[in-house]
Amino acid sequence: MILDVRYQLHVFIKHNFLVAVSSFYILSLLSSKITDQAQQLKSIRELINVIVNTKPETSGLRFKLLVTLFNNFSNDKEIGYEIFYSILSLADELNKPSILLAHLNNIDEYISKWNLSKEKQTKLLKLASRLINKCDDKL
């Protein structure tokens, strides 16, 4: 897909924040224009994997890129869940539970909109619960 996305994103991340976010936004827009649904999902999943597997010192950038993806694809029931779960997983990994707070009121809406299986609902709610508990510990 889009000229070896992994290489491009790593190059963007090594440069400045604004270049990385702008370039990533363009990559996500290009992904949204792919007409073959399977190829589109594969491309977006690759973008998610690149972000999730990027070095930890770029955590602010990683969140921004995932949020950019989420804003573009949150209505897509196939990928919206995966992006959102990646955001929460990153928040859990980096011990930044307050990331969840902005979305806490919308979790029921997301579950309904994405028509999640019971297994995915349980997985998402367990992660959200863990983040809520971390928030409580910090208060």
C-alpha cells in the first residue's frame, strides 16, 4: 500500500511533530479512498501497527496519530473498535489512564455503533475498567 507505510512513517516521526502528523493525516486520507474494503482494512491495520510499535519516547505523537486515525474511521465498525482499543492499550501501557476520560461517556455508544461481539465488548470494558482504576489511584 502507499509506498511502504512503515518506512515513510518512521521517517516522518524522526523529523518534527507537525510534519509527522500532517503526513500521517494524508496517509490516513489516502487509506480511506481505497475502494477494496479488504485492502483498506489491511492498510489501516498496518498504520495502527506502525504507530503501536514505534519507540516509546514518541508517546505524545503516537496518541496524536491514533486519534487522527480514530477521527477518520470511528464510524467504521470494522476498524473503529481496533483503533479505539489501540488508543486505550497505549494509555494503559504508558500509564496515562486519563486518556480514557474523554471517551468514557461514549463507550456504550461505540459498542452499539460498532455492533461488537460479546467477546470484544468484554475485552474493551475490561481495559476501560483497568484504566478507570488507574485514574482512581492517581486521584
